[in-house]
Amino acid sequence: MTAHTRIGFGFDVHRFAEGRKLVLGGVVIPYPRGLEGHSDADVLLHAIMDALLGAAALGDIGRHFPPTDPQYKDASSLELLKRVGALLRDHHFEIANIDSTLVLEQPKLLPYVDRMRANIAAALSLAVNQISLKATTNERLGFIGKEEGAAAHAVAAIISREM
């Protein structure tokens, strides 16, 4: 059996909207606005899923969970992440680690980071120390700095277990 390490990068962005819950890393965060999207719009998990799928050359989340499909309306991104993890296992990939960054001005996320990491690790059957999560601002620049939206970046390293 030969093992190969593969790297994937994911990026996602969503605008803030009234009347939505703010869900990041599977944690509902008290805030007056949430992120707009077809599913729960968890920008962090969307970036992570794209990083994992990209590392495995399996497309992107739009291919697997199209926003035009009503079954994904208000879907839990944690549940979709579990499905991505299963898909990787089905294709003989093992996740080595995930490194991610949330970019938004408000709210401050430090009180929620450990729960987000635990949610991601549990969804993918990983140890928490395989998940890195940072949060930063955009220094009041651009749409993020004006508090119009949020973005997330993620990098994933996976190991291919060729049979």
C-alpha cells in the first residue's frame, strides 16, 4: 500500500442577513444577524468541505450539495460535513489535519472556538488536535470590514491510501 499526502484549499463568503441565525462551526452564536445562504450558511464548514473535497479531487460542495436542490434548504452544514468525511473514507482518504481562518469584524469568536473545533472533529471522527481554527478581522476594510459579510479560508491535508 502506498500513501500520498494531498493538500486542498477552500474559501467561502456569505453576506449577513436579518432574520437568520448565525451558525459558525456548527455553533449557533448570539448575534442580531445571520449569514444568507441556501443551507444554514455556515461559512466555516463550507470552506472546510471545499478544502477536503479539493484535496481528494472530488469537486466542490456545489457539486455534491447543489443550492438548487430543495433537500438542502436550511440543511445543517455539520451533517453535510459528516457526508463529506464519509465520501473521503469511501475513496480511501484519511484526513491528517485541517487549518482554517474565519474573517469577520463582529461578533468576537474566542468564546466559541473550542466548541467549533470539537464539532468539526466529531463530525469527521478526528481528534480535536487535528483541527486548527483562528479568527481575525479585516481591519475595517472592504465588505467584511463594513460588517456586510463574513469569509472563511481552510486548508486540509489528507492521505491517500492506494489499494
